[in-house]
Amino acid sequence: MQKKILVAIKRVIDFNVKVRVKTDGSGVETTHVKMSMNPFDEIALEEAVRLKEAGHASEIIAVSAGSEICQETLRTALALGADRAILIKTDTELQPLGVAKLLKAIVTQENPFLVFLGKQAIDDDCNQTGQILAGLLDWPQGTFASQIMLAENENKIIVVREVDGGLETVLLNLPAVITADLRLNQPRYASLPNIMKARQKQIEIITPDIDITPRLVTLKTEPPPARKSGIRVNSAAELVDKLTHEAKVI
Ligand code: AMP
């Protein structure tokens, strides 16, 4: 029996780039900016690859929604261990509900037993897509996962979740939606032979007829206020004096 895992992959501005707000405040500059796979999606993909390597899955499908250029990011996913990739091609501005609807269509078509996503995309910080997808599918969800254990004979999965001030362990029925947190694993680097092999792998491009009209309007985007520069003091006594009488923090 085919045991597929679907992994959602978003192309975002690379986490090392200093993001610049467009002069008209309509968003952030993405032209001539280094783009990469969302770091949490790399972790999600790594977990899927480990499950396959441990014999729990037979195929990993990477899925990305966006413009044609997202194929580059899908190629990286193929080099990191995905078996094939699907690009849901659209030039419409994507918001979590729209992405979740598109992913649901692929889930219905592919029938995976697990869908992995990142816990959040580092560009919009929405932290919504996995939760909405689980809702649309009426599947259980294990969000902010820092550890997972399959109990396959029971058709269940144990998910350790990072919650405020500790860890929560939940038992979910499969199929399920899992969103990856930072500590789930340490993703591998793509090896040169795997980068070469990825060139031969298939990327299917589809354009489903699904209403993904944005529901939210961005009114404006502003950079954070500039930090004031620090001052140099000559002695510990002067520092204590300033903290006591000027900053009034002690
Ligand atoms: P968000 O809800 O926007 O913070 O995104 C959470 C996760 O949803 C991301 O880490 C991705 O796994 C997935 N996701 C969001 N947008 C896309 C997209 N355009 N294509 C594929 N996956 C996406």
C-alpha cells in the first residue's frame, strides 16, 4: 500500500536578509532579494524524510503554492529527499485560507496519511495554514511539534507539542496534520549528488479552479522604529548612577 506524506513548502525571503519595506508602504521589497525555503518547512521535510528512511512511508510529495519561480524551492525540496513535487501555480496574493484550500485539493487527490507544514512562515508570521487545513479536512492536528512517534499498528501518532512553559503530549488518529517547531530535528544539507539527481525528478504544475480571493487587505507596512544608539560610560559607578537616575530602571 502507498503510504504518502505531503509536505507544504513555502518560498520566503531568506532569514539572513535584512528586510526592506517598499517606499510606498505597500509591502516588503522582494525583487533582487535572496529567497529560500521557509526554515520550518525544511524541518517538516526533514521529519518526513526520516520517517521514510525508517520505513514508515513510501513517497514524499512536496507542494508549494505560488508563482512559477517557486519551482526553484521545490527543486531544493527534491534534493533534500522529496520524491516528487507539485507546484500549484497562481499569481494571486496568497493568504492562509487560500493556501489551505489549495492544499486540501491536493490532499484529496493524493490521499497521504500525514501532512507536514511549518508552524509558521517567517515572512507573514501567520501561524494559521496548518490549523485551517486540519479544519477544512476535519482531521486531527498536532501543531508546534517538537517530537513525533508513530504507533502504526494502532493507526495513531504521538505528538509532543511545545506549549507555553512546557511540553504537551497528544495522541492523534491518522491521517493527521502536523506542524513543525524548531526543535523537531536538525535538517540536513543537500549533497551535490542529490542536487544533481533532483534535476531529473518531476515537478507537476497545476492550476486548480478554487476561489482563493484574498479576504484581508494590507493597509500599510512599516519598518520597526530605529533603535537609539548606546552611550559609553567610564566607570561602573557612572553606569549605576545613569541606570538609577536617568533610565530609572534600578
Ligand atoms: P503561515 O500560516 O502563513 O504562517 O504558514 C504556515 C505553513 O503553511 C508554512 O510553514 C508552510 O508549510 C505552509 N504554507 C504557507 N504558505 C504556503 C504556500 N504558499 N505554499 C506552500 N505551503 C505554504
